[in-house]
Amino acid sequence: MTSSDLWDADTARRYDDLSSPMFSSEILDPTVDFLAELAGDGQALELAIGTGRVAVPLSGRGVQVTGIELSEPMVEQLRLKASATEIPVTVGDMATARVVGVFSLVYLVFNTLGNLRTQVEQVACFRNAARHLAPGGHFVIELWVPGIRRFPPGQTAVPFEVTERHTGFDTYDMTTQQGTSHHYSREPDGTYRYSTSTFRYVWPAECDLMAQLAGLEPAGRWADWSRSEFTSESASHISAYRLPA
């Protein structure tokens, strides 16, 4: 059984609104450009495809996209945008679910690797990605760098967004690498909704070791989808791994 939070119908209905900044052309266009380039003439598999934020425009670029998604309500939202013929989806755990086909690209975006809350499952996810790749194919992940450098002594929480519509902060347990994202979202009537999601944070070096265990080799790391240089000050990373030909 997976340790991932299972997103229900109410969360799925509100998901696109909650993640609306991620739909901006400044973020989505370079994401799709990056992935389409790596997919080439092959097929792409998105782990935790969600409501299709990335899969739908990538499919629109002519890439045949297949998905794996744990939450059936999220898939129902995706079906409002694309049919099962256009973007087939297998309902299941991204660490273990199998789909038919061989892919030139497998990708996992928007910090979703952290939804798997054990190291064992995260390693299994890398292995599952490698299992679906054609020789020479790439596995790409988008992941934040844990913000624990911002903690003064005794602090356990760090904000990641403070706007009129949403205030969010993460709390960390540094002995277990477990964390919780806390969301205070402003509703149209002026009230606030509180929600949480849980995660296991992963350092870039730990991702590299997971890739090595899965038989993958490093193919590049950048600070964003535009391939900016990754530095010690980067808040996130795009990491690509390759299955040897």
C-alpha cells in the first residue's frame, strides 16, 4: 500500500485553481518545450499525471502521452480536458503500477516524488521509471530543494507562498525527512479553508543515488525548465537521468 495522500473529489475539483500559478505561460511553456525535446519522436509517460496540467499541452505538441495516477477523482478532472483515447491513464501507485509500452521519456513534475513518504517507495519509483524506458530514454524529475537552511535555531516551519489568496508554509521533521505543507486558502466569500498535505523531502544527491540503484546515469541538472544553472542557492532543480543504450 502506498504512503501517498489520496486526493479526494473535493480536492480534485479545486486542484487547478490551487495550482493556478503553475499554469502560467512563464512556467508551462518552458516545461513543455523541455519535455517535448527529450521525448522526440517517442512516447512519454507521466507519473502522477493529475489533472493533466503538463500532459495536455504536451499532447497538443504531438507527443503521445500516457499517465499513471493514484487518485480517480483527479483522472475525472483530466477527462474534462482529454479523452482516454487521447491520453490513456492507468489508475495506480506511481512506484509500482505498470503500463503497456516502451517510452523515450518518463517524467515526474511539481515536487510529486515527495508524495511517496518512504525512501523504499521513492527508490521503487525510480526503478519503475527505468522499467518503462527504452534504451537511451530519459527520466526527468522536478523537485524543490528543502528550505531548512532558512531555519533559525528552534524554528520548524518555513513559508513558501504568502499572497492575498493563499498562505502556505512547510513544517519539517529533520530526523525522519518527513514534512507537512499547510495551506490557508481564501474562499470567494472571504472565509478561509485550511488543508494539509504530507511529503518526504529528498536532497538532489539522494536522487542521484536512487537513480544509480535503478540503473540510470545522470544526464543533467538545472535550476529550472529554461536550463538555468543549478547552484547552491537554487530553490529547486530539474534533474534528468538516462537509461544506458
